[in-house]
Amino acid sequence: MTDLLTRACLCLLLAASPVLAQEEPAEDQQLMIDPAFSDDPEAVVPAEPSAAERQRAAEAARGPETARGTGAQLRGLDKITGRTQDFTLAVGEVAEFGRLQLSLAECRYPAADPTSDAYAELTITDSQANARLFSGWMIASSPALSSLDDSRYDVWVISCNRA
């Protein structure tokens, strides 16, 4: 009988050991509950931001004020030959680079610091395939953010020309 009781105790101990080995989570690791759904009467529901606070947040998210440039400096790289070529395009002008046609629609720069960045709206087409390869804004400080995807050519913005 004692043998059976000993075995039962050992089985219970083995079954309960994982539960006993767990630690209580630290207070900062507790599950976060939205105060609006909490049963705690002292829970504080955060107030909605006011219209003025939302307006300030929207203005801060817009980024710097920009000014229009009269043109842009672009650089092209032929990955096969290693040749680079710089282009000065006026707004509305088209330039040829290998089989590519580069068209500048607009160039903007931060009004407070014109040399810090440039944003150019470009359309790049492959004249042989008669296909648009890129259409959108390229940013000089982040060329990989929005770039031309071509196996042979790279094009990026250097700066905007100011009037």
C-alpha cells in the first residue's frame, strides 16, 4: 500500500513540476488591458486629442515647406560600361540616356535649406520597348526609397536648380 501511495505522490509531483517551475511575470510584463474595457474602477481612459492637437500633429507630419525649382541635376549610371553621365533638365524637358528617356515634371527642395535635399517628379521610359520604367518622385537623400528598377541603368536625383 505504501508503495502505491509513493508512486501516486511521485506522479503528482512530476505532473505539477512544470507549473511549480513557472515564475510570476514581473509587474512591467503584465498583459496590457485597454482601460476602457477594464473592470478596475480606477483605470483611466486616455482623452482624445483636441482638434488643435490633431492639427499640430498633421502639420508636423507634413514635413518641411518646399519651394519649386526651375530644373534638376540628375545622374545616370550605365552598369555594364561603368559610364556615368550628369544631366541638367529644365521642368518639362526630356533627355536621352542610352535607351532611356528622362522627363522632369517638377523639382522641389526644402525652402529653409535648399542644399539639404531635392524631390524630383520623373517619368523614365524605355524607348526600345516603348514601356514606362518609372513614374513618380525620386528623393535625393534616399535614392533607394523610390528608384528606377532596370538591369542596365540607374538614375538618381542630385539637386534642384533654383531660380
